Amino acid sequence: MALIKSISGIRGTIGGRAGEGLTPIDVVKFSAAFGTWVLQTTNINTIVVGRDARLSGDMVNKLVCATLQGLGINVIDLGLSTTPTVEMAVPDHKAGGGIILTASHNPKQWNALKLLNQHGEFISDEEGKLVLELAEQEAFEFAQVNNLGKYTQNDKALKKHIKAILALPLVDAEAIKAKNFKVAIDCVNSSGGIAVPMLLEALGVKQVEKLFCEPDGNFAHNPEPLPENLREISKLIEKGRFDLGIVVDPDVDRLALVNEDGSMFGEEYTLVAVADYVLKNAVGNTVSNLSSTRALRDVTESAGGNYFAAAVGEVNVVNMMKAQNAIIGGEGNGGIIYPELHNGRDALVGIALFLSHLAKSGLSMTRLRASYPNYYISKNKIELTPEVNVDEVLTQMQARYAKQPINTIDGVKIEFDKEWVHLRKSNTEPIIRIYAESDSNATAEHLANKIIADIKEIISA
């Protein structure tokens, strides 16, 4: 059993003892803490709640909604929804905050409370710490019987979300419809099974083959949209009957694409392709996190814009995008953030923008992918004994490579011409994550192994 209390929310496995898993007691405790924080900081007594389709979702949803009502907070329940839909619904309803019940790409035994501020954006580190303090102190007071919050359901939010996507100037439904794309989709038996077909129909895509689109929470495979988990859709598409494949995670904030030959477009390149399309229509800046591919920087600079790197984490990327007035940004895990719609990762707007791009380019998926700079990322980690001072190791690595350009906003990122390596410590265990990128897989692996050897040398000294 596991319960992880972080500044962005509460994540855990269902069952077990209170404080060791995400039990009903823990759900109530942290819902009460967040509700109290919303009342204290906004003086608004409305919160929007939505969930993905995982098996525990209905149970957790009832606990969250009832707890908020008990605080005197009015609840607007979107039911089965997507993370970006909830993010958009919070300011739409002028609510004080939002709670998304999803463990994102984690397996079905997990669930989580993801917490949004009144702007529909993930709460900051500082705000998250305040919520955790309220939970620890159990510093909440429930309403008297005449002041309980009201509960209402809203099943219109997803339709409103899709309507807003179609209204975007860069979404060209006519161009998409004219291409008569044949599309296969994998929605891992969660909310995407409702949202993605609805969006494709609105965009004029008539030929859609559905894999795992029954939103019953019985994930047909590991829900993280990585190549090793997408064999079924890959085998289907490689038979040559489709123009592309579309894959989303359980809460529909990550987008992976499959080429017409069954190969993967590459999660890192979802953002690169969408950014390329946006930059073809407007000069502007882009942002991704430090562990994302350099290809976004290349595409941005060739279009006359400036690229900026943010610390890992959606809230950090959003903050950097605001600071640099970026017109597109996101994360290399298939997370598209398009601020003209809202400030959050959104697979649905990603699909609409990408299909517009593909339709107007006149290229196949493989030819479009080949038009971008080709990089490979090697992802590694080194496990350390608890007595090792990880911060000191990173400091020594920084000193060792002091002649190279270094970024220290999130661990240590070292640049080598068009190659880089990023070292980050885990917040929960004695691990250093080591990501390295180069224009060949072998070189990326070699660079990662060189850095690992350096770390081992520092530790043994």
C-alpha cells in the first residue's frame, strides 16, 4: 500500500490502513483540508469535481463531494470527465477551486486528488504546503445543518470544452474533414473513450476504429502511453488500413500518436509537431521542461521565436509560459499546453491542432515525423544508499562540468553542444534520475553511462 502526499495532490493505492493507502478516511481528511483552504483564500464556496473512469472513482467521488458539502461548499460534479475539462470548468463556473479524481497514468489500483486553484490551474508548491498543513492539523470546521453545501451535476462541460476547441482559429475542421482520415484510437477504457470519439466526430472524422473505449476502468494494458504498452494499436495500424493512431492516458492530458505503418511518432514529438504548426501561424516563444527534447528549441528558433526551459512539473511549465508570454508549450510526455484555450495539458486540443497540421501539410505521419530534428533520450537512474548526500553529489557534478553551460533550476542540466544530460534527485527515495539526449541512441547511452560513472566515482571518493 502507498500514500504519497505532495504539494500537487494526494496519490495512493486504494485499500489498507488509514495513512498507508488512499482509504476513505484519507480521502475525507484531504478533501476537508483543500475545501478549508479554498474557503480561507478565496471566500468562494463552490468547487468543481470531475473524475476519470478508474474502478474506485465513483466511491472516491462520493466521499469528496459529501465532505465538501459538509464544509458548506457547493459542489458542481462533472462526473466522468477529463483533467483539462475540469480545468476549464473551474473559471467557467467562477468556482474557488477544483478537484480532479485521477491517478493519471498509474495502474488501476491507484487514485488521487489533484488540486486546482480558482483559475483552473494546479496549485503552487506554497499553496500545496498550506493544504498539507491543514490536513496534518485537521484544522477544519464543518458547517451546521442549515448551511450544508448544495450538490449539482453538470454533464455539459465536455461539450462546452469541445465547442471551445473548434472555435480556435488554428483548428481547421474543414481541412480535417476533407482529408477523410482513417483513425484508430486507444482510450484505455477510461474517460477518453467518451471524449475522443466526441471530438473526432465534431472535427468531421468519420472513420474511427475504437480500441478500449468502454469507460469502465478496467485498463486493458498499462495506462501510461509508452510504446511498450501500445502493442495492440500498433499491430492494428501496421496492417495499412489507417492514416494514424491516437492514444490518450486515463484523464486525457497526455497524447501519443502512431504512424501509418504502426511505428510510434514519439511522445516527445507530439509537442514538437503541434508547436511547429502553431509557430507556422504566429511568431512567438515556447516552453518545455528541462527533461524534454531539444527538438522543440530547434523548431522554435528556426521559426524566429525563443525557447525557454522550466523545472519539471506542469505548474512550473505554466508559470514559465506566463513569464515568457509563450504561445505554445508543454512537456515531452505528450502534454500540450495551449494558453489560447487554457493553461493546462490538454490531449483534446492537441488532437485538434495536430490533425489540422497533418491535413494542411499533405504529408503522411512518417514523412511529417521525418521533417523534424531527430534526437534520442536515454532514461536512467542510479540508486544510492540512504547515507549518501544527494545534494552534495549534484554540487560536485556541477563543479566537475563547470566549463559547460549548466542550468540548476531543477537538479543539474549540463549542455554539450546539441547534447545534454539532466540529473534530478527523487523527492521520495535515494535515487538520482539521469536523462541524456543526443542525435543517436548509442551516443545518448554513452553520455548517460559516462555521467553514471562520474557519480559512482564521487560517491566512492
